[in-house]
Amino acid sequence: MREQLLHKINNKTKPLGSLGLLETIAMQVGMIQGTTSPAINQPHIVVFAGDHGIAETGLVNPYPQAVTAQMVLNFLNGGAAINVFCRQHNITLHVVDAGVNHAFGPAPAGQSGDRFIDAKMGLGTANYLEGPAMSETTATAAIEKGKSIVQAIAGSGGNCVGFGEMGIGNTSSASLIMSAVTGIPLAACVGRGTGVNDEQLQTKINTLGQAYALHRLPELRHQPVALLSRVGGFEIAMMAGAYLQAAEEKMVIVVDGFIASAALLLAQLINPSVVSHCIFAHTSGEQGHEKMLQHLQATTLLHLGMRLGEGTGAALAIPLIRSAVNFLQEMASFESAGVSNIEATT
Ligand SMILES: O=C(O)c1ccc[n+]([C@@H]2O[C@H](COP(=O)([O-])O)[C@@H](O)[C@H]2O)c1
Ligand SMILES: Cc1cc2nc[nH]c2cc1C
């Protein structure tokens, strides 16, 4: 298949390699789908929302925990950045309550076709400065729930999915997971998140250092469920399961920013082949993301200095992925168009 795809790509009416990363994407999507005529059907973004006990201490996050629930309602009312980009690019948006510290009541109706999924694992995690964030049973249940959500989307015909997240305090979980899994020192994994100042950043690093020592994270570096239970989040656990199922379903997976990539690190520990299904949308402005991407040996499509989350980077990358698939499908070949090629190409 690789040979056939390369032949098809190289015989399009363009100088060899001149579509750059789009050629890499066309090759990858063809390999995932096992065809020289790949297609992106209805793409989906799934945003997992969850709260973090540590956020209530105010030691690691500038915005209050209540923003998580408020933003979920904003998603359902169509007013967040991810709503705008999904509307613009005709992407179906799903919003999952993975464990927000708020009772939303019976299925709050989304406008503009947005879908709400109640998968609440609790009213936020416990504060991992004092004990585990959740039990290992709950971490496993969240992974399984993430799988079933993606299974339903695949069943409805979607073959491309991006995962986003919303959770005040979740850059802290992501930094701890990153440091544990990659072995990169914690201080190099901790960034400003939604925007801590220099002094708050030092407090964040010191605070997370305590959690790192308390839970002896380096000893858990090969144990995704244990890591999730100690310092994870419900939305991160669910997203890890979602990655695994999306790969199982042979979907094209679009990876968003810092937190979404940390969830992928955990999914990769469970099934290393998941990364071959992943297209990395963007390099986040969150310090640490670049090093995490290096660990994943990932090349990203976009460098926009974005650090919002919600799946916004993934949504912006989807039209580029469509362009990659479309050039493979629709461009004329040298032969069909009667354009002169050079000898070296076959
Ligand atoms: O996606 C990213 O790279 C990213 C980087 C920094 C912050 N965020 C978003 O900001 C929130 C977490 O930030 P914080 O400061 O509360 O840990 C959460 O809702 C994320 O979606 C997202
Ligand atoms: C307003 C706001 C919107 C967000 N979207 C994702 N994370 C966020 C964090 C804040 C604070």
C-alpha cells in the first residue's frame, strides 16, 4: 500500500514533494484506511470536560473552578471558540460531562446541533495533594466510557475525530503525567496554563513537586491507570480511552494541544500503535508541549501560538487534512493531463 500511495502521490501534476506535509498526511490517511483513495467522511470533535480537586486550592490555576461548568454551558449555547470553528468547517461537536463539579440536570439542550453526553464520573477529582485523584477502578471505568463514546461515533459513520478538553487545573495533571512518562524534569513540563504570572508559576511548580514526590510518580511511569488514579483527571482518562477506540476503529485521529497530547502519552502506554493513527494539529503555546511532541516524534501542521484547548487546534487542522485527501483524489496525474514529467519519477 505504501508503494502504491507513493506512486500515486508522486505522479500528480506537481514537482516531486512540493505539497510538503500534505503529502505525508495523504500517505498516512491512505495507510490508516488501507486504500489509495482515502476519504474523510463527517469529522467529529469530542470535548471532554472535568474538574480537578486541586483547582479549589488556588495554588496552580488563575481562573476559578466554576469556569469549567460555565464553559460547558457556553459550548451548549454555541458561544465558545470551538463552536465557531466547528460551524465554520462543518464539524459535528459533542460535549461530554466526564466529571464536572456541577449538576447539569436532565440533558441540557444544545443549540446549533451540539450534542451533550452525560458520562459523569464524579463531581470533580479529589485533591491529589492529599491522596489519589480517583480510584484505579474509576480510572479504568473512565477509559472504558471514552471507548464507548467513540464506538458510537464510529458506528454513525464518522471516520475522523479530534479530541478536546475543558477543565480548570488540567494543565497541572498534564504536566505531572508528562514528567512521569517522559522522564523530563517537572519544571520543564510545567507552564503558564491559562496564564499564571511569574510568582504563581513558581508556586505551581513547587506545589506540583509535592504531588510528584507524594505519589512517587517515576515509579509509575509504565502504569497508565495508576498515573491517572494518582494525578489524572476524568476528562484525561476518558480521552485516553477515546484514542484507543478511535485507533481500533481505524479512524483518523486529530490531536489537539498540551492536555490532549498528555492523554495520548497514556493511551500510547496501553497501545503503542495508537500514534500511527494520529495527526498532530498544532504546537501549543504551553511551555512543555514542544518537548512532549519531540518525545512522541510528532510533526505538527500549525504553529499559531494557541493555548486554548477545547479541541480548537484540531478543528483548524481538519480542513488541511481534507485538502490532503482531496489532492490525492482529484488532482490529475502527469499522464492523464499530458504534462511532461522528469525521468527520475515513476
Ligand atoms: O490545549 C492546550 O495546549 C492548553 C494550554 C493551556 C490551557 N488550556 C486550557 O486551559 C485550561 C487549563 O488551564 P489551567 O491553567 O486551569 O490549568 C483547560 O480548560 C484547557 O483546555 C489548554
Ligand atoms: C474562559 C476560559 C475558556 C477555556 N476554554 C478552555 N479552557 C478555558 C479556560 C478559560 C478560563
